[in-house]
Amino acid sequence: MVEIEMRAIVNEDFLKGLESKYQLLEVETYGPSTDDYYKPKGVPSKEFDPNKVTLRIRNLGPDRDTTILLDKIEYGAGLKKSVYGKKVVLFTGPEDMAKDILKTLGFEYWFSIKKLEGKLYNVADKKSDLDFNFYLENIEDIGNTIEVEFKTTGAEADAEKIADFLGIEKKNMINKNMASFVVERLGII
């Protein structure tokens, strides 16, 4: 079993319809939060591909520890899969210490992704034999997105089944991770 992610840009009507359909399944509301991405110091942005490796400090807000996360990514059928099975937590603690660790290791701040708000849902639909999580998030400078996470042995077929179940159109799918999407959308690379 492998954990797979897929993401799409969605509009307000999609959000309203989906939230009304699944309002009883809401698991958690969160936000705002920030992921500060880092790259090797001195390496030009065009030479560091966030679609393959990401290193970030996740800040979930005041009075919460920050986390350094590493992810090495591969793709198949437009779906994101972590080579390590999930994001690897390298450190949890105060933000200033996390920044110092990355600086000491030769990394520099690159860009941020700010999630203004989000909602996490879990779907366990016995009729269709689906069990997955999805996140509805409002991302600064990007807009509303849906991210779906699921464990599978048959990724492509399961992804199509989930996309159909949620009503996600293929034309709205993002075939890369959010970091790559943001750096392209904002002209960082």
C-alpha cells in the first residue's frame, strides 16, 4: 500500500456543493498556516526542482512547534507519491531553531505557501468501497483547492474512482505538487 495525493483547483460553487454533501463528515478546521520552502544556498531557483524534492518549515500558528519536513516525490499517471511513503519529519521545535538548523546545513529561504484556512474531511463510503481524506484549502494568491489523500495498490483506477465520486473534473487537476504549482504560478522559476 502506498499513500497517494492528488490536487485540483476548485471554485466556490464546487466548494459549496461538496461542503453541503459532506458537512457531517468534517473532521477538523484549521488555519492559517505557512510552509516556508528552502533550497540549497547559492543554487539558482531554476536548478532546484520542487516537483522532485521539497524541504520546508511548517508553521501551524502561535504557541505550536514548527516542523521541518522533507519529501522526495515521484509521479505516475499524474498522481503524487512520496518515495519515503510519507513526508519525513526532520525536526519539531521552535521556529528560530528550525531556521538555524537549515541555515547550518547550507539551505536558504526560497518562498512561502500560506494556507488561509482549511477543512479536513474523511470519507468512508461502503457502497463504492472508498476510504480517503480530502482537504478543502484556501491558499493565498492561488485560491481554493481540494487535496485528496488515499492509500492504494491500484493508484490510477482508485484516483479516477475518487475524482468521479467527488465530482472533480480532469481539466482542474494539478499534475504536480503544490510547491511546483506555486513557483510556476507566481513566476519564481
